[in-house]
Amino acid sequence: MARALSTKSLVRWLAALLAALSLIGGLSLREPSRHPSSQQATAIFDGLAPVSAHAADAVSPPGAAVPAPPIGAAPGPSLLPASRPWDAVLIASFNIQVFGESKIAKPHVVEILARVVRQFDIVAIQEVRAKSDGVIPRFVDAVNADGSRYHWIIGPREGRTVSKEQYCFLYDMNRIEVDAGSIGVVPDPGGKLHRPPMHVRFRTRVVPESKAFTFWMVDIHTDPDEVPQEIDALVDVFTAMRTARPDEDDVILLGDLNAGPPQFGRFTKTPDVTWAVSGATTNTHRTKTYDNLIFDRRATTEYLGRWGVLDLQSTFGLPLDRALEVSDHNPVWGAFYPCESVGAPAASGGIAGVAQPVR
Amino acid sequence: MPDSTPSIAILIEQLSAPDAEARASAAEALCRAGESAMSAATALVAACADDHDGVREWAAAALEDLGAPPPEQIADLTAFAAAKHPLVAYWAVTLLGRGGEGASSAVPALEACLAPGTAIEVRQRACWALGKIGPAAASARAALTAAASDADPRLSRLAGEALAGLPG
């Protein structure tokens, strides 16, 4: 939901930011770090290159009316559209278990992974584990082999041991652009998070810029041995991100939480915080709910109430052992309206234009 | 369709193969086996010292999902807690912590891991593991008290949490 800035609101925002920073103790936002791809991202953001002919089918015609978000959400998971619609941005999270040299060397696995990515506008990836920097560029080449125009942002190697992981965002440049100055890692001087989350701010580009939905994405992979403590720290991260910029209140925290909603702790007590995946398993064995997208339902009224788990076995006709070759996690996704919502009546007792979330 | 997956015992043996790719394949297969690879816990911890990146990465990933070790592996894991290789010690300590009270025989070894000079991630994990063992870790009180005043905030916090779980 967009925030209009006035002097009064700026003063209120500064006061809120100070209060938030004093509450979160060791967790505060630090200056974004720069990664090899961020310069390319700058070029994309500054240049706003014209949408290619390839993307013409995916975007709305110039001057098209922008309808209101639909009312009503699916009570359970939705089917993933056969092709990406212009009136929804599909955002996914995917833990690609040990995504490194051995996995990228398997063409049949890379083909499945590429087909997964092409179904979404943005994919937040966890568990890039490689000593070299070549895995993601090679993977993006495979994704783009069909003419797609995906690009990537990758974070630094993180972890307490020599076995480190990187977060990565893949996004369709025809439909999404990056706020290059927004790329960074949440500082964690208290060591509360094994792999401190990476944040990036995105903007849709399927509608005119003035109407485009903008939002933070915060990518996280928790330590399975310290889930309650890390979930608790993530509540503070989420709160801090909501006030990181005066003009942005949309925060989508997503990733492999190693926890399902019953383990969401303080998130469940935080007013208006909700999540997409509920009542469905997200691991490839179909036994656990580990992955999710968390956001504020009053702020992110762009959420369309549609979410799902892309089951690797059934989607690609794979037996379990072949699906596990791809990953031990299935991708999870949520659909968001590509236009920035201008606000919902706070006194309505509900959220105008979107369905109530399923808990 | 017959199950083409090699047995866990064969994969454990393959973790010691001369060929690095064979070892990496074994670690990956054990990772895919999930908790059913529990009998490979000690072998996977040992594999964390492998020279081959792929073996180490898959072994560490497999260990993430293993859960608590069976009692018969506690002694071997306790020995590995003193390993010079930090990744080996880290995972041995982690598994001991998952063992909770059942790993109480490892308390002296975990206490030794708290000594300054040990890799910080191992010291931190040892505090965590002692906290998981709970009251049975009372003999480590002095070492935990020292760790609680360490300058490293994570070590200090985890030591404090472990102390809070001790009696009296």
C-alpha cells in the first residue's frame, strides 16, 4: 500500500523509526552491501529500458484501465496459472538444496529448475552453496535459453562455519525491476541469525511506474537447531524493515523458515501479520511445512489471496527420488496485484479489496 | 519398481572411497535419505573433514536434517567433539546437543569445547548443546559462567541461557 509523505508523516515516521531501533537492540539495518550484479541492477533501474517484444504478450496494453484487486481468496492452495497473467505478480520462495557445482552439472535437474523459475516473476532462492561464483550465471543462462529475460542478485556467503550459503533473487526483467540502492543484508551483531537475511526492494513494471507495486523482499533460511530464537529475531527484522523507508510499508519476508505457522511465535501475536502458506506441506517428502511468505495484511493489500506449493513430483511427473535430486523443498508462491494500492479504509473492520487471510 | 537406492550401509562405506566423486555421491545420497540416514551420522561427521568441497557440503546438508543421534553413536560423537577440524567438531557438538539429556555423558567433552582457543562457532555450539542437555550439564557451570562473560555476544547469550537451565 502506498504511503503519501508529508512533513507531518515524516516526523511521525522518524519517531517510529527511533522507537523501532531502540526496541530491536542488536538488529538494525545497515547500509546495503554491493554485489557484482548490483551495477547491472542500477542500469536496469535507472535506464528503464523499453519492454522487449518478447514481453509484449505479458504486459497490459498502454493506457489500459487498472481494475481493482479482486475480492475473495481461495480457502486453500490455488493452481498456478498456465502462463503469468499481467494482473498478478507471482512471487516464489525456493530452497534449492545445496545448489552448487554438482547440481548445476546435471542437465536434467537444471532443466526442471529452469522450468520452475519461468513460472514466476521473482524467485527468492536459499542454499546457493558454491565456492565459485559461476553457478548462478550458468543457471540464469539456462533459464533464459528459451528467450526469457531473467536476471539475478546474489548475496554474500553467510554462515558460522566454513560451509556457507548465499541468498539469491531471480527476477523477470520484463516485469520486475530492482531498486539498486536497496540491496543489503540485515546486520546481526548479536549473532541471533545463522544466516542474516538479505533484503531487496522491487517494483513491478507491467503498469506505469507511478502506479507500480513496490515492495521489500527479505530472504531467509533459518537454522533448524535454533528455530524459535530465529523466528523471534525475524519478528524484529520484519518490524525494522517496515520502517526502513518512509515511502515503503510493503515487506514480504519469505524463505525456508524450518517452521510452520504453529511455530511462528511472536509473529502470531503481531497485529495484522499474516502468511500465505497454511495447511499444506512444502517439503518434497510432503511431510512438513517449512517455507512461507509473511507480510502485513493491512499494508500489503496487494496480496490477492492466492498462494500455492509447486509440488515437484506432480508438476513434473517425477518419482520421489528424482524430485529429491532437484531439492528437498518444493517452491511456494503467492500472487500480488501489480499496482500499488492507495489504501484501505482503516475503520472498515476488514481489508477492502482483498480477502481475509487463511490462518 | 525395485528400489535402486543403495543401502545406508553401502553409502557409509562409499564415504571412504578413494575416488572423491564417489564420496560426494554417497554424501548426496545420504542427504536425500533424510532422517533414515541416522546410522550414518558419525560417518557424515567424519566426512566434514574431507578435502573435496562437494563431500563436505553434502555431508553438512545431510547432518542438518538428521535429528537426534541414537545412543550407540554418542561415544563416537563425543570423541569427534575434540576434533581439530572445526566443521567436524561443530557437527559432532550439534548432534550431541540434539541428543539432549541422552548425551549427558558428553558433558566433559562439551565443557572442554568452551575453552578459549577453540573455534568460536564450536564454543558457541557447545554452549547451546549444554543448554539442551539441561540440568545434567551442571558440572560445566564454571566453564559456562566464564563463557557468559565473554566479549562475543552470541557466546555470552548462549552460555547465559544454558546456565539458566541448571539447578539452583
